[in-house]
Amino acid sequence: MIQNFIQEQVDTLARTLQRSVAIDDVGINLVAVSKHFDDADDARVRAILARTLEEDSCQYLFSFGIVATRDKIVRIPECRELGFKERSCYPIRWQERTLGYLWLPLMGRGARGAGRPAPESWPCPCSACSLRASRPSASMS
């Protein structure tokens, strides 16, 4: 029942934004995903097929502080090595508890603001990042 509700919300948001939308639980396990609007990357395709991400991909996402984020959007830069296009992470919270993450790709219309450098010019932090967080084990119920 709740799964159907979440899926309906994801599909509605995707249609409204004309962008792919995905929701993961706090362990980065896929909960719901919309149809794609030519903005899927290799990491998202693998996640859809496996319903989760590989450990190195999870560590990449967690290295940007999404676990500690309470109320702000986190920009995840492109990482060609792991198959990620640039995306935004929106924490899903209820009563001070993180339930999961909503993901929106930033490629395509309106992806860059004025004066912002092109994503291909950003350094990929994969090999240099400290991987500050480990993958939590919890699920969205």
C-alpha cells in the first residue's frame, strides 16, 4: 500500500519536472523509480537492475555528507569512473528521522545556472575523497 503511494508520487513528480526521479532508502536500496527522460546514467541503470548500488558507488554518494544532511540539498558531481551524471540528493525526513533520499538528475534543461562551470570541468573526487561515511543498514518500511 505505502509502496504504491510512493510510486504514484514519484511518477507524478517525474511527469511534472520532465526528469527522472528515484527514491532510495537510507541504505541506498531502490524504493521507487520513475520512467526515464533520456537522463539515465550507468549507475542508475545498474541500480534499477539490482535494486541497489555497488559498495563503491554507495561510498561515493556518502562521501558528500548525505547521511549527516538534515535539511539541505546535496549536489553530487558527475563521476565517469562509476557511471554517475551530476544529480541532486534531497533527504526525505519525518520527525527528525531520515527515511531515505530523493534523487534528481541535473542533466538537460536548466541543469546549470548562469556562470556555473560545465560539469565536465569539475574534478572527480573518487580517487581523492576520504569516504567519510560507511553504508548504513536500514530499510524504509
